[in-house]
Amino acid sequence: MLRRTGSAVLHPTCSMEHLNDVDQLRAVAEACAQEVVVPDDAACCGFAGDRGMLHEELTASATAKEAAEVNTREYDTYLSANRMCEIGMDRATGRSYYSVLMELERATRPDPGQA
């Protein structure tokens, strides 16, 4: 039995966009959450590997619209699929993003109270 969360916002990565894998990423997220939102303004976070560590203004500029959209409401979880993008989105939104695969592991882990 899945332990799904209520709502999730999903930041697709550039590589997933280029490989046309966003639908598959969304399907994994939908297995974990009752509601999955991909922001209309989701785009490249501009982190570019380590460039966001050295030039924070790149990420701030690249994520401004998406971050504003994300911060219009609260979500139960904030997901992506690349640690560097997650750091960039953490900084942009003030929320804690983490891997959709970690959320899938949590959603499929047996509930200790259901033994």
C-alpha cells in the first residue's frame, strides 16, 4: 500500500526536458502524491552543475518566475530529480527540494504501524 502525500510541486530538470522524460518523472511523482503540480513557469534553474555555487545571480535570475509561482501556496513536498537543481530551487524558493526517488522510497516503505 502506498503512503502518498497530499500535494507535491515538481521541478523537471533540463536533461529530462531534452530527453522528453518529464511525463515519466511526473508519473513517478503521481505515485507519491495525490496532487502533482509542474509550475507553468518551470524552466532551467540555471545552476549548471557548480556554476550556481559560484554565481548565485544566474540561478536567481533563471528561477525568478518559477519561484514566484511555487511560493503562491504551500505544498506537502517539493521534488526534482537532480541534486544541483534541488539546491538551486531550495535557494530560489526557500523550500527544501529533494529527489522524487527518495519520495517514492518513502511512499512505498512499509508503514511500521501496519505490521
